[in-house]
Amino acid sequence: MNKEIALITGASRGIGRAVAVSLGSRGWHVIVNFLSRRDAAEETLKQVTEAGGTGELLPFDVANYAACETAVQQCIATHGHIDVLINNAGIRKDELLVWTDPESWRAVIDTDLTSFYNVTRPVVKEMLLKRKGRIVTVSSTSGRTGLPGQVSYSAAKAGLIGATKALAKEVAKRHVTVNAVCPGFIDTEMIGSMDHEALLRTIPLGRLGTAHEVGETVAFLCGEAAAYITGSVIDINGGIYT
């Protein structure tokens, strides 16, 4: 297969799905990672195909290093290469730190931050050999400013920013770029339980962002027009102070 290959973690819905569709619309072959929502992942794949791309489903747990390594090896054995990795998988468990039990803390850190290591390490090794690659990680405005009730989530997302900047410097000489995006309040299931009216009062543009807007920004970072951008963190937040 001569198409460019993109592996997107947590691509069954929300921002992950939007990124998959944006890349699909550019003719990419998209590997849709998910953990439990096969029906939602199949809908993502359907939208990728309708947008003009091709794709496949690849279930694995991003919090499990062995599972990630096996999945990446499977991708490379099948396609010969992975051109783009989108680290998008993430969860939130909102509560004050004093009420956060160790299991909840570990679940967020393992899924949102340790997954960066679990998936990126086997992928970037191959990219370095090929002397080509794009890695884009989805962080959050919470990782920029911190939010009360989101200590674990903010810590993980801030960690992703640091990891992005450090890895970008490690791999730049091999023509691998590493960038991050920091979405603010995006109209997805993840903010479904929040008070939208209160959120809008904090956003200078006066509206929620769309997953499509994030997807298009990520797709830009994956293209040739962004070849000189690395170690950058792009805010997509409607003007919220960061």
C-alpha cells in the first residue's frame, strides 16, 4: 500500500474521530484505535471512508505497554510503515484531589500520559529508521492553566506538553516532527456534564469549539506545509487565557 498511514489512538469518537475524518478527506489510510466502543469505532471508519479515505480498526489498550508494542508491530508488518501517530486517547475523572483515590489517579495518568510512552516509543523507533514521521499529541488547556477538580487530568496533560517538547529535540535531526495541540472547551461528549452557559462566559469568542476545527489543525501539522514546525504547542481555545 502506497498510501500514507496514520495511527490514531482513541479514535472512536470526539476529537479522535474528527482527526480521522480530516486525514481521511486527504486520502490517508487511517488506523482507528479503540478499547471498548467497537460500534463507535465502526462509525468513525464509515465516516473516514465517506470522506474519501480508507481505514481499519485496531483495538488495544494504550495503558498496556505490551499491547501497544504488539499493535504497532502488527501495523508495520502489514503496511511497512507508520507515517503519522496521533496520541489522542484520554480519560477524565474529575474530583478534588483530597477525594481522589490511588486507583483513579493511576487510571488517568496511565491512560493520558503513560500512553504517550507506550505507543510513541515503538512508533518513533521505526520513524527514526525511515528518517521521516509526524507525531501530534492532543493535550488540553487544562495542561496549560490547571483546573480545579482536574488535578490528575491537568497533571497528565501538562506532562504531554513537556514530553512533546523534549522528544521534538531528540528526533529533529532524523526529520521527525513532534507537536501538540491544546483544545479548550470543545463540543464533544467529554464536556457533556459541564455547565455550558458558565463555560461560554469564560470564552472570548463566545462559543464552544468544534471537533472538526481541532481535526483540521492536527491534519495541517501532519502535512508538508508544517514540515518546519516542531516542538510547538498550538492552542485551540477561542481565546481563553493560557
